[in-house]
Amino acid sequence: MALTALAVLDGTVLPADEATIGVTDLGLLRGDGVFEVISVYEGKLFAMEDHLRRMANSAQNLRLEIDLGAVTADVDALLAEAGPVTGAIRYFVTRGGRRVGLIEAVPEEREPLILASIEYVPPRVLDGVKSLSYGGNMLATRLAVEKGATEALLVTPHGRVLEGPTSSIFVSLDGETLVTPPLSDRVLDSITRRRLLALLPFAREEVVTREELRGAREAFFASTTREVQPVARIDDDDLPAVPGPLTQQAADAFAAHIRDELGA
Ligand SMILES: Cc1ncc(COP(=O)(O)O)c(C=O)c1O
């Protein structure tokens, strides 16, 4: 069976095109539910505990009941059937109480990003919730593509840089250190971002303005599926180094960290 064709629905593993949820489920009608995307390398889950913790937190903040034991059992059942795959598991729980996991392919190589800044204000009520309400994030990417970019960079109306629609951002303004916007700016508490901050002594949280970005030396997006992906241009400004030396160090350190953690 192809990598993308397998699903688990409420504990039952089945072909993805046979997995269905009801049209009255508020997960579908209102984007009311929570999700995670977890990396899988040759059948081994990376950072599963972190994803479970974040999902439990999201569910609690959204006043959604979830059974974490069932989530773990679903993912294990999916992987048992799929074998030693490399890709990602998208897992979500809806307000209607359905638990769904899907195996997704992840591109092996990605081109450096061309970013267009898109104005965005994170909804405060969804602080600390990785919810299914991602219509705004998806639209931001489409608007960026309409501007000739490959991805959006979310920036507040006051010019504070936040993140990508599905990624964190790291930037070097001085060529020696990396900065990433603080969680107090209501960016997602990204697992990749957290790991990179712990791994790289020259990385820290700091507010970055759109204006400051004009002089950036290098930048990258970080996420579960992208890991470390260099940025080549932001709006009209080409970055001088793609990937820059700090981006390369971050990519190497993160790859080594994954290998260590998986015991490879
Ligand atoms: C808004 C947003 N920021 C950042 C990330 C990166 O988070 P992680 O590193 O946990 O994949 C994601 C991932 O989906 C996201 O949706």
C-alpha cells in the first residue's frame, strides 16, 4: 500500500479513502478540534512525547476531551500496519469525538523559500491551541503565492515578525547569533523551535521587526516536516547567504539530534 494511503479511524486501520467522518461533526463544520503532525523515520516516531503533551494541552485549552492512551494506541496500530516508513503522521481529534491518523509523505529535498510578508493577528482565544482552524494560515500561503512567493511570513500590523503558516522562523541579523520571536508574541510553541533553542548556544528568543529583517544575513523556517529550510528572499530583499553558515549548523545539529534520539 502506498505511503499516503493508510489511515487509522477510532482505532481501526484502513485504507485512507475508506476513512470517513460525518458531515455534522463540528471538526469539519467549525474547525473545532486539535491536531499534531509527527515525524516518522523508518517506522520510528520522533518527539512523540512532546507531541502528546502539546496535544493534551491544546485539548485542555479548547475544552475538548481526548484519551491520550487511545491516541498512542492508534498511532502504534497505524505504524504496525505501515511498516518502516519515513514521512509524517497527521493526527487529529474532532469535537464530534473522532480520532483520525493519516500517514503522509514528506518531500526529501526542498528548495530555499521565497517569502512574502502577510499581515496577521493571532486569535488570542486560541493561545496554546494547535486547532483545526487553519483556514487563515492556508489563505496566507495562497496570498503569498499570488505575490510570486513560495510561502508566507506572518507579520503583525505593527510590524512584528511572527512565524510561517506552518513553521517557526529563525533569523540572523548580525551573522553571529540566531533569533526567533518569543512565545509571548503568540507564535506556536513549535517542537522543532524548542529543540533548536536547546541545541544551539547561539540561538535565543527575541522580538524581530519587519524593518530589522531588511538587513538579515540569513534565515530559515523550522518545523517537524521541514526540519531546517533556508530562506532565499523576503519580499524584495535577497538574503546574502543561502543557506547561511548558521543555518547549515542548525540543519546539521538537528539531523544529528534526530539520529541520537532515535538511536540510529
Ligand atoms: C503556526 C505554526 N508554527 C510553527 C509550526 C512548527 O511546529 P513544529 O516544530 O512543532 O512542527 C507549526 C507546525 O505545524 C505551525 O502550524
